Amino acid sequence: MWIGLPSVNVPEAVLEENNTEIDPLYQNIYSAFSCNTQIIEDNLLLPRACGKESEEIAAVTIKSLFKNYAEAKFAKVLIDCRSSAAIGGPAPSYKLGAKTGLTSILPFSLSGQAGTEAVQALIFSRHIQQIGMAGGIISTVQKMVQPDSRLKTNGYPLADAAASVFISGTQDMTGLWFKLLSVTIKQLTQDWETALKSMVDEVLSQAGLTIQKVQWVVSHRFSNLFLNSVQKILPKSSHLVRDIYPEFDFGCVDSFISLNRIFHKEYPNPNEIGLLSFAGRFGTVGAILLEPQERS
């Protein structure tokens, strides 16, 4: 399977509304976890799509795909991934399809894990015949809702963003695209380093490659502990960091944002194999092994 370079939509950083005091809901949460969690003020500066629905910020990225990949207009499947719960009325995936003119597309959704939905979507997509024939679109979106998920142990606050990627069973694609070498998902049962080592070993085994072949890594900015663990497991790889909001976690959108930002810049050898990592709120971790195929 092949995937195109993700298109992304990251709103500008803004202060939250009603930022004069901490919401009572969070006061209770902070009190319960005060022994190990620092209070996050309500006037935190976050990238927020104020007044916009999840479908609205996601639709921007799908329409951008149409400009970059002509084949995307003929996609037959829409996999709608959301880090936060799907809200805003019934059948939000159909609403997203309508906003982008994909009225004859087959939609289904994955949501609620805040990180690994995109990895699961790629695993599922390998078994969907329509994607192999005409391609599909994976849409990922993180939208802060009440109650939001800013409170995370050793983590960063979630912020609004969306990204979409065109996937195809054939390599006849325009622009910059990647060969999907392998993809896997694991459950955290011990510590981060053990789980990530198992994940990396499995994704490399699927592709028949050794760890020395991984030349670059784009990690989900889930937490410092997560990032440090990935670096320990892949010490000789180049660990690439996005140039926009590096301090925030964008849920299932996160690594796609970094991939987009990094590959829009000059990179020494775009043909080298790389790894994308993702983390979810329920202890799930996922990896995608990619090989860039062409520069646009």
C-alpha cells in the first residue's frame, strides 16, 4: 500500500474563552490529583478552532488532498479518525463526507483513544477491497470538547488540529508519497521502553528489516517519557521534530502534522526508511514504517 504526504490544518494559538478562573470541573480534578499533577490554568495558549466543528476543520485537509493528489477525488472509502468523541449531531462521518463533496463514499469511524486511531485505520485499510482498487482517505481530527483532556500524567495538553492522507493500493500517485512497509499496534503492559521496543521489533519483523535500516523517526509528542523512550530504542536514527507547536500533543493527528512539516522542508535523503510512532490514552502504542518514493 502507498500513502501520500498528509495535508494538515492547525489553527492559530488563542487564549481559551472565559479565562479568568479555573473551571469548577477542573478544580475537582486537580484536587484529586494534586499530589502529582500541576494545575493547568484555563488561560493556557492553545491552537484552537474557536466556533468550528470537527468536521469543518477536517474538511479543509480533505479539500487540500484534492489539490495535491488528483486521485483522491475518486476515493471510495473515508476512514474518519477522531481523538475526541464524535459530537455535533448524528452521523458526523457522513457530515464530513457531505462537506467535502464525497457523497458516494463509504465512511466508517474510529474515535476516543487520542492517538492510535490512524494506525488502526491503516491496519483495517489493508483488508478493504475498495481501497486497493480506487484508494481511500484517512481523516484524523482532534477537537477539544468539554470535558477536554488536558489533564495527562507526564504529558502535554491536547490541542485542535486535523490531517488527512490519501491511501492507495497502487503506486501510480502524483507528488510526494510513501510506500507503507509495515504497520503495527501494541498494548502497554509494563513500562514505555518495553512496550516501544516490542512495537519496533514487530514493525521491523513484518517488513523483514533490521533496526539499522531506520534512518529517521517522527514521534508522537505524547510526553517527555514517551519521546525519551523512543530515542533510547533508536539511538542512531535522526529524530525529527516539527517546527510548529512542538510542545503540544495533537492526538491521532500529531505525527501526521510533523511528517507534513518536515517533508515540506529540505531533507538530506528522502529515500531513507523512517518510522512514525503514535501513543493513545489507554496505553496503546502504534508504529508505521515508511519509505519515501518521490519528491514533488
